[in-house]
Amino acid sequence: MISRVLIANRGEIALRIIRACHELDIEAVVVFSEADRGETYLEYADEAICIGPAEAAKSYLNIPAIMSAAEIADVDAIHPGYGFLAENQHFAEVCRDCGIVFIGPPVEAMQMLGDKIEARKIAEKAKVPVVPGSEGAIDSEAEALKLAEEIGYPVLVKAASGGGGRGMRVVHNDMSFRSAFSAARQEAEAAFGDGNVYLEKFILEPRHVEVQVMADSFGNALHFYERDCTIQRRHQKMVEESPCPVLDEKTREKLCSAAIRIIKQANYENAATVEFLLDKDKNFYFIEANARIQVEHPVTEMVTGYDLIKWQLKVAGGHKLDIKQKNIKHRGVAIECRINAEDPENNFSPCPGKIEQYVVPGGPGVRVDSHMCQGSVISPNYDSMICKLIVHNTDRAEAINTMKRALKEFIISPIKTTIPACLDILSHNLYVKNKVDTSFVERQLY
Ligand code: MV4
């Protein structure tokens, strides 16, 4: 069993993990940088340890500093949250070598899924549909060009170590193939130190649907249904919901069992998200898997009633995932809006600064995941998320109404926020009617 955890993260997810620990009678030790000193959420922890200056590279990404804090605080385990070191294989390895439980997957599973080419191979082995594309990495330009013609344009050149939209190039014809291919390779080498690229057919106007899974160390793997994360701008998710509003129960079952097969094939443990593209004809294709808990996990918690962070802590401590798949049900609809300190009227440029007035919404079906309060300062050093506003109601139309009413109740001043942008999305005819794809926000709104 785990009795004391170090949280190697900050802000809302650090607070979310503290809360889960305390419900399980686990002590929570949190690290912080100089920029976060004095933040209210640190008070909720049993201990807080300064690990360095504001720059993430010297604090939240500083492995020696974090391991020293773990040693001083005498913890059994480290929860990495999301971002920062959550998918850093070296960090997971250091934890293992120090005899500290890394609350996440085994190093080998993280390595496999971290390489998108390997992940594609795992999906194929698990008989999960992947987008038509190359068998593995492509070395030669001639080989790539030939394959692109076979697959048919448009095609995507993707980086093996990419993900989240980084290191991708769309190619529309033979003419532009050569330059796009070599540019993608160079970009990948520069950004990830891995110039390996692969090819996929470019799926037109897809929806982004992802399945939440959890696995234990006894070979049990369960899914907690899917989230639809189609509403995003420049690869930053803005609104997420569960269940996906355009899936029928039969396709949902196929999608979720496909995700489980991938997770079992990778000998995975702990929480993961398996990402798919859904095309216009409701065909789904595996694209990548994320070896961490994600920002948008609360929508899944709201529709299933399970606390995913508590389950992460339990399975990491050797507890069996003693739930039956058939007992995991989804009820109603949950929607999450990410509220960032950004100005929608100025190209979503970050608006760091002090929050003078902060009044959160409440009432039936409203959940606010945030570490903010009156007087909080949004530091320019980290991402600009202020809050995740999550609502739950009996159906989608009701959930949209609850979200709009909660967004209107929210008072955050004087800094600019994405609340008006979220309201624009929730009020848009195409969003309400489920006629959106991943380009909706950029094409219709911003
Ligand atoms: C694609 C695609 C179309 N076809 N792959 C972008 C992020 C990364 N997770 C994968 N991405 C995409 N892969 C094929 N074969 C379109 C995207 C994509 C996208 C995917 C999900 C959510 C938003 C997106 C926005 C633009 C492109």
C-alpha cells in the first residue's frame, strides 16, 4: 500500500491529487517553485517543498530536485499529474531505480506508446483499425513518394516522437511531397531528437474521440467509455464531452473494446487514454495513446461516477481493479470547458496577472476544478489555465444549458478569459447539432 505521495506538479491537478490522496487516507506532499510560493492550494497538502526557481526547466522538470524532495519527504510514490514529467521515460526509470512507485505505466509500456510507430504496430497486432499508411518508419524519399501515391493524397507525414499535433505535415500532391517530407524529418529531428517519420492517409473532417482506460498489475483492464474532444483550436482542447454525441451503442462497444485490446497488448498498467479519429461514416481509426491521466478526465468521472485519480493511486499501490466492466455505466452527459487566461479577441494571447475578483458558479450539476481564488496570480511561466468548469445533466441539451448558465455566473476580473469563446461555441448552431469536426473553431469562430 501507498501511504505517502509526492506530487510532482502544480496548480489544479496538484490540488486534484491532494484531494484524492486525502479521501484514501494517504498523505500528500507537494513540490512548488518560487513562482508558486504562498499559493493557497499548497496549504491543503501535508507538506510542501520548494524545488527551485520559476522556470519549469529548473523546478517542475528538474528530476534531481524532485528526487531530493522525495527522499527528504520520505514518500512511497510519486504522482506526475499531466504535462511536465508525466510521460518522461527517464523520470519513470529514475523512480523505479530509487525504489519509489511511479504512479503511471511501467517504463516499457510508456516507451512503446511514446513511439507512435510502435504504437501503430501494437494496434495492428491487437486487430484495431489504424489509418491506412506506412508499415513503419520510412527512410527513403523515393519509397515514401511511391507509398503516398498508393495511399492516395492527401497524406500526412507524422513524426514518430511527435503527438498532440507537433511535427505533422499535410501533403496534397507529388509536386510538394519532397519538400514536405524532408521538412518534416528535419523538424522532428530538431524538436524530438528523433527524425523518424511515417505516413498516414489524411482523414478529412474527422472528430477526435478518445477512450479512458485503466489497468492493474494483475492483468485486468477496464474502459470508462469515451470523450469527444473535437472542439479544439490549434491543438489546444477547449470543450470536451462524454459520451461522444454521434456514436451509437454498438460502435461505442467496438471502440471501447478496441482500446482495451491495445492496452493489454502493451502490458499497460494505470490510467491511459487511447485516441481515435472518427470519420464522417463513423469509421474509427487508432492514432495514438497517452500514457497519463488527462486534463479532461473529470467528464468521465461525472458520467461514470468513478474517481479516476483514486483508482490510479489504488492500482499503483497494488490494489486489484475489482470492478466488473458491466457495472461501469455511463449516465447522462458531462461537458467540460477549459477557462484560460487568454484574450479571444486578440488571437488568444496569454493574459497573465492578478485575479482581483473570482466568484465561481455553483448549483445543480456544476463542478469547478481549480486552484484559484481571489488574489491568485497567473504566472507567465506556466500554461494559462485558470479553471476547468464541468457540468453534468440528464441529456446533452440540458448539459449545454447548465454550462451556459454556469459560464455566465462566473466572475473573473480584471484579466481576460476564454469564457466568451466558450459561450460562443456552446451557442453555435453547428455545435448544438453535432455538425462539427476538428477544424470547427478555426473555421467558424476564431
Ligand atoms: C490525423 C488527422 C487526419 N488524418 N491523422 C492531430 C494531433 C494528433 N493527435 C493527430 N492529429 C491528427 N491526425 C490522420 N491520418 C488529423 C489530425 C488533427 C486533429 C486530430 C485530433 C484533434 C484535432 C486535430 C486537429 C487537426 C488535425
